[in-house]
Amino acid sequence: MFAKIDVNGDDAADLYKWLKAQHPGDGDSPDIQWNFEKFLVNSDGEVVARFAPGVTPEEVTEQLPNLLK
């Protein structure tokens, strides 16, 4: 459960391949650029947002009321 996994490249974990395919981000590549990049998934299993590493958990929390309606 706590083993290191790849998030980019051919050996990327299936979860991260799926997350990046659903929300490729705004850059030139869908690759995860740095630690602490975050994805927000709604109760239907849809990726609704992707946040850069510099976005704080508090800023992500601001998006939650929209999903809880």
C-alpha cells in the first residue's frame, strides 16, 4: 500500500493513467509535473478538477460545496 509507484511514463500506475486521461491539465503534456498535484473526483467517479502542486488543500476544499449539492 505504501510502495513507491510511477505516475508518468509506460510504467505509470493504472489509476494515474486514468486520472490524467480524464483531466489532462493545461500544460503541453498530461504528465504530473511535481509532487502534491491533486485530482478532485465527484461521487459519480468523474474527474472534475486537477490542481497544481502549489494549490493548497484549503483552496481545494473551497470546491467541495459545489460537489455536495
